[in-house]
Amino acid sequence: MCGQAHVCGDGVNARYLRHGDGVTRRRGDGETRSKTQHEMSINHLPTALGHNEGSARLLRIASNVATVVSAIGSVALLLYMGRRNKSIVLMVLFSIWVLAPFAESLLLNALITKRGSAVAQTGLQVAMVILAVASLALYADTVLRPPVSQPVFRFVLLPVVSCVLIIIVVVTAAFVSRLIHGRETARSDSSN
């Protein structure tokens, strides 16, 4: 880069000056901190794609709220459906089973928010919202529709399917993130 500095990012989110191999981030207090290309591409990918950090935060909050509301609603629908069941142990076990994918997604979201790439965070959070809405809709449909021969089937199968889908989304997002990072590394190596 010949020691010259230029602004990276779009007009709204132009906060980085690139110097050679590193990136210097301007802070509000005038202090600067050098960041590597890897740190910028992994931790600030939404900014690099033209999104602001506020939309990523809003998606994180929305996914957590949707997951918690759906978990509470799903257990409430389960308890309503099993209101005539005399076995408290069975209802507790079913409640834990229904809560499992919601707990898994919240735990993964907490872990990926701290250490994951922006692609993995966004993928998981979008999947959380979709699964929360779909789970609640399917459980409500099971409870509110006229009885079918095996209404418990959805309460048994849906948590397994949800857990598998969440794992697939996280693995796919991690793979895509590595591909993006690999291409950015190849570009930066060829430009130097």
C-alpha cells in the first residue's frame, strides 16, 4: 500500500484507515488501535457488507426475544394439550424435551456472539427467528386443530428436527465464513 492511508468501508461506516497489512481504527477519543485484516474481516463483516452494527444488535435482540417467547408459548401449549395427563413426571420430561432446541440456540448464540464470525452470528440468529415462529405455529396448530391420531408426534419430532437444523446452520455459516476469509486473505496476499 506504499504507506498511504485510505478509508475502508462505505460512506456511513468508514471508520478504518488501512496502513500496509494492518488497519487502524479511529476511536472517538482520538486514540487509535491497529487491527489486522483478519480481525476486521471476522469481527466487522456486517460493516464491510454495508450494514451497521445497530442492525446486527437488533437482530441479536430480536432472535433472543423470539426464542424466549416461543419457548414459553411452546411449553404452555404442551401443558394445555396434556392437561388431562395425570403423570407430572411425564409432563416435566416433555417440557424439558420441548425446551431443548430453544436452550441450544440461546447457548450457541451466546457462544457465537463472543467468538464467532459475523456470518455465523447472522445465520444462527435468522435461523433462531425462523425456528421460533415455525415451532410456535406448529405447536399451536397441533393444539388448536381438531384432534388427529397422534398429536404428540409433533412434540416428540419437532425438537429433534430443530436441533439438527440449528447445527446445520451453524456449521454451514462457519464454512461460508472460512471461505470468505480465505478469499480475502488470497486477495490481500496478491495485492501485496
